[in-house]
Amino acid sequence: MSSTVLVTDFDFPDLDIERELAGEAGIDLETAAADGPEDVIEAARGVDADALLAQYAPITRAVFEELDLAVVGRYGIGVDSVDLEAAGDHGVPVVNVPDYCQDEVAEHALALALSCVRETARFDARITDGEWDWTAGRPINRLQGATVGFVGFGSIPECLAAKASGFDFKYLAYDPYRSVEELDEAGVEKVGLEELLERSRIVSVHTPLTDETHELIAAEAFATMREDAVLVNTARGAVVDTTALAAAIEAGEIAGAGLDVLPEEPPEESALFDLEDVVLTPHVAWYSEESITELRETVTRDVLSVLADNEPTNPV
């Protein structure tokens, strides 16, 4: 009897990649449009699913308790939507794509930082409103040789540092899980969070969302940062207290922010919307046509591999 993979939810135009790979492996592929765990459970029971491929749907403890699963695959790097403790309790491997979209996110973070420092979004908005005035973005200070602080230092900030080598940046990193020796080898100085905030012209957030990092960057952090500092977040929205961020920018505690992620997506409203010193993008840092293909192929192959009784390539 053939195994069945349920794609719980997706926003791709189609599932041609997944269907082709599943077909080659002799595996059935079914789809759903699940929003919550109850939807996931109902859909999986309806097709007798052995495995799940999930994009945004929460895979909670209830899912693991109610279903007999061989593996769960998550479209992406982050796995905060999957209850990993429950997966472990039920002996279900979880796979993701840990090296997914590294180039794209690194490039996007740098683009946000440059836009904030060079005021490109502000100038564009003013020109659209009929104003042609180079002083609208004053003051703009040179970025060459500035200090960049990474909150979390994994493969994406390492990629960013390499791409930005021509700027002659000084790199700092706050990451309790990386050793001084590891960071030295990458050309990065390991520091505490407070020191990073005090010294950095650009603060770029790259941590996963956990209980430890939820609103890690909040009012106290903004009070510690330089007045000319720019915050960039391409990680998870809830790592930053955006209400406190808006207040800090309005009060002149920091210069601005470039955010690709927000605590609520899509946001209904935010104090950030009315601030010219904020550049927002719709959680798109991951995107390129190439990255989508790599994402889908990689996680699907890993799920199919587990169903074939092989060890996963990317276990969380």
C-alpha cells in the first residue's frame, strides 16, 4: 500500500514539483488549505496521511497525538510553527531547509540597511508627491567603515558579511551559542548584547523565534542604541517589540529601521506605517525564483527519503 504525503497548506502557484517527485517515488500526494491544527488533523485523517508538508499551518502537540506520522517537513528555515518537543515525544522526525535562501536574505538585509541609511524610500515618496529636494533626507552620513552588529550569527549573517566586504565594515555578533574562536575565524568580534547595541551603526537581527528571543529587542535595547543606528530585521517579527520601536524612532533614540517581518502578518495596523524613517517589505527576503525551486525540491526529497526508511538529510 502506497504512503501518502499531505501538503497542509501552500501559496505556490502549483505543486508540480512535489507531484513529480512523489510520483517518481510511488508516493501519493494530497493537498489541503489548513489554517489551524484542527484543519490539519481533519485533512490528514481524510487521506490517511503518513507525512505532512507544512508551510504556515501550525503543527501542534495535538497533531502529533491524533495522527500516526512518519515525518513532518517544513517549507523554510524556521520551525517555530512546529512543536518540536511533541515531535520528539512521539518519535517523529522534523525536516526543514536550513541553507534555504541564504543569498536572498543576506542581500535583502543589506538592501534594507542601505535604503534606511541613504533614505531612498523617503526620497522616492517625496518625488512621487511632487517634491524634488535633496535636503529631505538630511543628515546622511557615510556608511563606509561602519560597525555592523549581528544579533544571532548563523549562515545568513556570515553570507551577508562576505557580500558586504567592500564596505570595510567592522563586525560584531551577539550569539550565546557560538564560540569566540568560531566568530574570530569568521572575522567577527563576539560581544554581549548591550555592547553590540552601544557600538553598532547597523543592528541586523538573525535569531530564530524562541521564548528566549521573543521581544529581545525592545525599549531597553532602543535606549541603549546609538542615535544614528538603524535596526534591520529579516528574521522573525516577534523578536522586535515594534510598538517600542516606533516610539524610539519618534523620540529620536535611533535613526530608523528596515523590517521584512512583523509580529502580525499581514498587519492590520501599526504605528510604524506613518514613519518616514521606516522601510517595510512584506516578508519577501526569502524570495527568488531559484530559491522557491530549491526549497520545494529539498524538503520534498527529504520527506520522501524518510518514507523510504532512509535517514533525513536535514533533521531539525
